[in-house]
Amino acid sequence: MKTKFFVFILIAVICFLAYFNSLGNPFIWDDQALVVKNTLIRSAQNLPLSFSSDLYFGTSGSNFYRPLQTVSYIFDYHFWQLNPFGYHLTNIILQIGVSFLVFLLAFNLLANLSAAVTSAVFFAVSPVHTEAVGYISGRAEMLMGFFVILGLLFFIRSQKEAARQSRLFYILSLSS
């Protein structure tokens, strides 16, 4: 457990160092429609509406159904209103979470601490993630990565547990 905690701290520091320069960025492009002009995110009472409307609520109309992304914006708006710093901070925190899940997945599959840490660190700082982390509207990719990897981890756990717990982890896998 201490080792996993140390790895988490290591990944958190590396992610923060790699992406902290995005904290001062303004809202750009789609951020205007998804955050600045989106009246849906301005109240937690709209949480149920997040699951029955499209991503670009009240603007141009679209066919993007991403309720968890909208819920994350509602959460951010509650704490940060229209300060882009907080939205960027949430993206960095999500990248830390996804990178740690990559570590857990690699450790489960490889049973090698060094290989798992190396995999997670390379994943954390890969340039391919720059847009998803630095661009507030790119949050959907990190949310998708988080829940896909979490689902895989629950599935792996379901295969290792006794019958009753196996069903629970299998259901959690499907839910993720």
C-alpha cells in the first residue's frame, strides 16, 4: 500500500509539472459554448437535465451526448464560476487519475512494479495527451479513459474473486 501511495505521489508530481503551464490559459474555441455560454452548468439543480440534453445546451444544438462531461462542468462552475484556472486544474487532476489507473492496470497485467511505473509515467507525459489536458473541452477523452480503464480493472478483479464478490466487481465493470 505504501508503494502504491508513493507511485501515486510520483505520478501526481510528474503530471502537475508537465501540465501546470496550462493553468493560466483562457477559455478558447469550444470552451465558449460548453462553459462560458452554457447556462445548464450554472446550477447543480440542472444535474438531471445533464442526462437528457446534448453537450452544447442552449447554443447551436448538436448530437453530442456526454452527460458526465456536463456534470464535471457543473462541478467546476460551482467552485470556480467562469475562472478557467479551475477547469484546467480539474483536467490535470483527471490526468493524474487516469495515469494512476494506467499504473494499476499495467501492474495487474505485468506483475512488475518497474514496468508498471514506467508505463504510467510515459502515459502521463505523452505529448498525445496535451490537447485533452490543456484544452478544457478535451475533458471527454480523460473521462472516457478513466472509466474504460476502471472497467478493465473491475473486470480483472471479478475474475480473481469468489462468486459473490465476483458478481459485484463484474457489475461495477459493466457500470464503468
